[in-house]
Amino acid sequence: MKLNLLSKIIFAILLAFTVNSFVYFGFANIYSSTIINYENFQEQFYSGIYQYRILSSYFFVWVYDFLSFLNIDYQVFKLKFINPDSEPQMYLSFYILNTFFMVLSSIMLVLITDSKNFIATNSEKLLIVAISLFCIALSTFVIVPYDVSSYFFILVFFYFLLQYLEKQSILILVLLNTIIIISTFNRESSALSLSLAATLLYSKFGLKKETIMPIVVLGLSFLVVYLGLRLISENFTTNDGNLLLQNFTQPKNLLGLLFWLIFFSFTLMLAKDKKTLNHILLFHVLSLPYLFLCIYTGILYEIRLYIPLLLTSLLLSKTEFLRID
């Protein structure tokens, strides 16, 4: 059955909304129960490395403040909390913010899979969109304000990068720079967009100025924001401590590592040919700084850390360009 673009977008939006709604309202959250409290939220997300993710915090506070003006009877949601200090308004704010960006991400997934450089059947395209959304939903047992929005910005960057690879327009490059700047204010994982750009630019142009110059420009935009935020705060915190030992000894973290390995292998098996398989491998090699920080200072059980690589790899598995030598 061949669906037009609008039908696929509507399906993806409804799937994103439905799946995320079931996750938020069908289960009681255990893992992130302590931050469903405004005071605890401020204490965690306005200190350490989290303080630099300012855009997502603003988004969340805007939603929270908006709900404050509404006379909502939260009993209607029949929410069950593990922590007695949890606030229904906080939980609903997380739900609204993350569902909004999940819906936007679903639209971008459809647009990317519908591009002419995405070589797959209609069934494969729909399945990749669905797998991506289910994996995002699965990872949200860790509730934070910045992850789903960061996926959206990476997907937007991917979409316009495809346009740039077709037509090396200065205007599109400026737009890509703007996306990098905005997404770095949201979360430093925007560096993965640089890895993606380097992967596809090198795939098409090789090691030439057509590859090097855009990467230099995009990289400088990232560094200006990344370092600027730390200079303003007069604090160069890059992580919240060494968790390397815990990541390779605690059962939950080993389970998280297994998730990483399984879904990395899954994207390799989905690759349409050797060239797209090499795209995925090169992308992971160029993402080694991010991977190292995740292993060193992240909690591997929080599978959300691998989601941006998974989404990008799923899309790379079917993305193809003719190389220009």
C-alpha cells in the first residue's frame, strides 16, 4: 500500500503521541521519581553540567508556568507516584514538553525517510520511523527536559544536511550553523551533528575543501557556544564525576551496555550495502569523544544516551550518495 507524505506524517504524529502517552500515564515512574518536584528539579538542573543546557530548562519552566495559570484538576489523570513529594504539575510538564518534541521528531523522521537519498521500500521507511519512536519512548524511564528536544534538533540538522549535500548553498550552510548553535544551547550532544556532517560530507566529496570548510565553520559555531557558556559561568565543568568502574561492574549498567551493543549491531544488519555500513561505522568512530564521556561519566543503564546515535545510524543505514571525486 503506497501512502502519500501527509498520510505518513499523520500516522507518525499519532504513533508518537499514543506511545508516549501510554508510557507516561500507563506506568508509575521509579527511576526519575526524585526530580518530579520543582525544588529538586532546580537543584539538579541548575548545577554541574546540567546548568549549560539552558534552552531545555527554559522550555520546561515555560510549560510549568503556563500550567500554573490553568485551573487543572490533576486527579483526573489518576497519577501514581513512588515518591510522595512528586508534583502532578511537574509530571504533566515533562509529558507535554517531551511529547511535543517527540511529535516534531516523528515529522522529521518521515521527511528524512521520504527524501530521494533514502533508499528503502515504503514498508522499510515506516518500520524505521516506528522503531525510532518506540526506542525513544522506551528510553524515557529517565525523565529529563532536554533529551527528546535534542533528538529533534539532530534530526532537523540531518534533514537540512541532505539538502546541503544536494546543493552546496551558503544559505543552507547558514541554516545548519543556526541549528548547531540552538541545539548546543539545548545540549552539548549537538556535537554528534558534527560527526554526522563529517560522515556524509566525506562520503560524497572525500577529503576536499567541500568537506573541510563546512566542518570547520560548523565546528567553530559549536565551540563558540560550548566554551561561551562556560566562560560566562566561570566554570568549565564537563562532567559530574567518574562512573567508569560502576559502568562495568553494576548489573544494570551492564544491561545498558548490552542494549548499546544489540542496537548498534541491529543498525549494521539493516545497512543496505557495504557503503551504508561504512557510514555507520565512520559515524561511531567520529563520535568517540561522546561515547567516551558516556562511558566515563554517564550511567549506561540510561539507554537514552545511545538514542541519538541509534536514530542517526538507523537513517544512515539507508542513506546513499554518489561520491564526487
